[in-house]
Amino acid sequence: MNTLDGILAINGIEWFIDAATLISACLMFGRLYERQRTARFFGVLLYMLCPFRIYVCHRTQDHTLALIFLLIPLYLWSMAVLMKTGQKRTKKLLFLLPATLALMGIGLIDILQLLIMAGMTLCAFLYTRGRRPLLLLPPLLGCFLCLPRMFLLKSYLSGENFETLKLSLESIAPRGYSVGSLFSSYVSRNDSPGLGLALFLCLLAGLWLLFVRNRFIKESGAFIDAEKAFFPFWGIMGCLLTLPALRCFPWDYIRRIGPWMVRLVAMLKTPAVFFGYAQICFCILGAGILEIFHDREDRTADISLRFLVCLSAVGSGIYWCFLQ
């Protein structure tokens, strides 16, 4: 009976996190794609059934990463206002609070994930060529509010308390993805969930629009608020985050920087987490691609693509949640 109660309690936590993540995803995509209903719907669908999120929440029951996937949409929901031009400064300052709190929550859960999110925010700032200085405030404030965790991280990297983590100092490169495992749909290889068929179909549709129809770049601005959604940025960021997740990434050379870097890399445990962040970027990008496809392609092709994306997303979600 106690075992049954424990299982029910764990499942209850997972579904509570799922419900809260659904709300935060609705807020994020509602802000990123205010005028695009197709993008909003498929964005939430892709995010909730994202293979990496389903894997960490329901397969490994890693509540740390599951909570981070809950807080990231809240952070991006707030940051979307800071990305947009033409907003009143008082409104932007108002959204600094939830962005900072979300980032602080990520830092309290795992300080390394805070640093990764701060790095992504810095990339967004560089993408705007320095025209959005407010983007840098939440990471700075979040790091300041997490100073105790930063000092704890410093003690780990200096070797003072690293033994308490009981982590192996072996290379994490073998735990990375091969090119084939990146595109796996319903199975994971070495406990690393792939891109999934739904996201793969969205990216294929984007390549079709870009190279065959020549509409991806030319017409994305007509249907996607590029100033708010940073539409091309998510594709670039997703590709950059995929690189450190690969098995061929030179982690062994990075470890040679010094003993502190060896400990820092060991604290990552697996490079697969970078591909988890890449999947978030691809979810945002994929939702926009489906919006453009919906507006400009043949109705039959559009309905077929949306049906296949829904079917594959729901199918993979059922597989990961109930059949594994």
C-alpha cells in the first residue's frame, strides 16, 4: 500500500508540473504569436509533447529539469515584451520582475542552467546588435539574487566541496548524440531523446519554404511579428545549442583548460541537456513555420501537414508517458 501511495504521489507531482507547464506555455506562445492562432496552438502542442520534456518529466522523473522546463516559458513570456520595439518603457520595466523571478528560480534549482539561460539571453542581445539593453537586466539581477549559489559553485570548481557531489570526472563526450540519434523519433539511444517526428516535420516544412518555395525569409515578416518573436533567432540558437550536444564536440579539449573546467564539465553530467534547450527553440521556430505554411501553401498540403504533426506529437507523447 505504501508503494502504491508513493507511485500515486510521484504521478501527482508529474501531472501537476504538466498542468503548470501548460499554463506557462500558453502564456509564452500567446505573447510570441499574438495574432497567429495556428502558431499559438501548435507551439503549445509541440512544447508540451517535446520529446526531451516528456522524457525528463515522465521517463526519468527528473523533477529538477521538469521544473526548469516549467520556468523557461515564464521567462520567455516576460522577455518577449523586452524584445519588442514600440512598447512603453514602464510596461517593459514591469515585466522585468517576472523575468528576474523566473531566472532566479532556475538558478535556485540548478545554477548551471541559470548560466546557460544567461548565455542564451546574451546571444539574443548580440542578435539585436545591442539595441535592446533591457535584455541584459534579468540575467544580471538573477545572478545577483543567486549569489549564494554562485559562491557555492565557486567552491565546487575550486575543489573545496566537489567531493560532496560524488560525480565522476570522466569525459561526458561519449554520452553525447550521434547524428542519427538526433533525429530519432519514438526511441531514445543511450537515454537521449531525439528530435521527434513532429518537430522534424516542421523543420522539413521550413526547409521546403526556404529552398523550394523561397518564401521562408521573404514572407515570414508578413505573418510573424519578427521584432517580437525573433523568428530567425530561434533557428540559429537551436542549431548552436545542438553543437555541444554532439558526441564529436571537443569536450576533451575544453577540459584541458584547467582543473576547474574539468569539474564544471563533470557537473553538466550529460551534454544532452543542450539539445533539450535546442528543442525549445525548435518548438518556437516550428510553430512559426506552420503559420507561414498555413497562410501560403495549398490547403490540402496545409491540412495534411498539420494532421501529421498532431498525430506524431500525440503519438510520441502517449508512447513516452504510457508505453515505456
